[in-house]
Amino acid sequence: MVTRQRFLKHCELHPEWAVEAMRLIKLNEQSAAVLRTKVNLEIARERSAINRRTAEKCKNGHVRTANNTFYVEYGGCLVRRCKDCNKSARENRMPTIDRVRLSVAALHEGETLSSQGGYTLSIMRNFIRANPKIGNRIRTISEKNASVHRSAAQRARRQLAASPLTRNNGEDAYEAVRNATAHLAEDERDDVMSMMFLAIAEDRMTLSEARSRVGEFLKDQRRRPRVYGEARFSLDCPLSDDSGMTWLDTKSDADRLWA
């Protein structure tokens, strides 16, 4: 608004006004300095970001290609990362002593290296390569635990796919059928139990249905002796081909079902 000389001359003529004016000048200079710093910092960051985005190599000298480059979100922006740098970092990363102790304790509790997570697996591999004697022992325990887990999973799959007749070594099926046929006569019980076991094995009956369906198998068992091949027996049929006696001749009044 005025030249510097005129401003200084005015301050000499009005010293009280000059004090307030100089105070305001210093505050404005400080605010302007802060603003310049912010602007310069933003400009520097933008230039650095542009250089990183357009750089043909990463900071470690790896050539940037579409195959070895990925992006992560950082501070609300997508930042380019180098897969080769990450791979090198993983190969050189070593676990702490506490991490090794926790991993070994988990192995003794039945876990495996892979079940402890991808990060633990990668750094423990580096530890195993750097310490082959301890590493071989750790690998042996992990493989043994993995074998136990596979065997348990196979047994579980077999039990799930198997008939109820084979579960719990057959004890469940035997108890269900035995309790369902406890009221039957001894000469009929074994045959009915055999028929029920066969139905359970063929998935035609569940264990919970044994008590309600025992009458069905008892009826089938009582009908079965009257059937021979494709023909039904009659009391008038002979006992055998060369016999003159019939089945009716073998019956007495006590065998009649009617009065």
C-alpha cells in the first residue's frame, strides 16, 4: 500500500502506533511462514508421489511390471508395492524368542505349523532353515501332529458315512434292537433281531424307529415259515415228496388258533 521508506518514516513520527504495527507485522510473517511450509510440504509430497508412481524401479532396484506390482490402501490412497521386496522381506524375517517358544508349546499341544497361521508359518520356516538341528525336530513334531489329524479326520468321515450298525462298535444298534425285542418270545427274538439288524445296515430303519417297528418285523417273521420259494405252503401239502403224511397230520388240538 505504501513504500517501505514511507512506512518507516511514519513509524518514527508515531512511535506508539509503530509498536502495534510491528507486532501485527511479526504475527503476519509467522502465519505466512507456516502457510509457506505447508504449501511446500504438500508440493514435495505430491512430487514424491508422482515420482514413485512413474518410477520404473522400486527403491530396491526391482523393475516394476504388472506381475510383481500390487496396490494397498494407505492413508486413503492406493500405494504401489513390490512383490519381490515383500518376498525378500519374508525370507529374511526371523521370529523372536517368545514367538519360537509359543510355537513349540503349540506343537506339543497337538497343533501343526500351518495351523498357527500364515505369518507364523513363514517366519518359522526361516528359523528352521537357519537352525537345521532344532528345525528338524520342530518339523518332525509338526508332521506327526498332522498325521494324527488326518487319521482323526478319516475316522470321522468313515463314522459319518457308515451305517448306524457300525457306529460305536455296534453297541448303539445292539442296545436299540435288544430293548425293542425284550418282550418277544425266545424262539422268535433271535430271528426278529437279525431282520432288524439287516434293515439298519441297509438304511431301511433308524435306531430311533426300532421300538415302534418291531411289530412289523415280528409279523414278517411269523409269515416267513409259510413261504418256500415262489409257492406258499398249505396244511394239505405232504411233508415231503415221498411222504404220505400232510402238515395237518402233525397238528394237534393245542396248535389251533380258534376255539
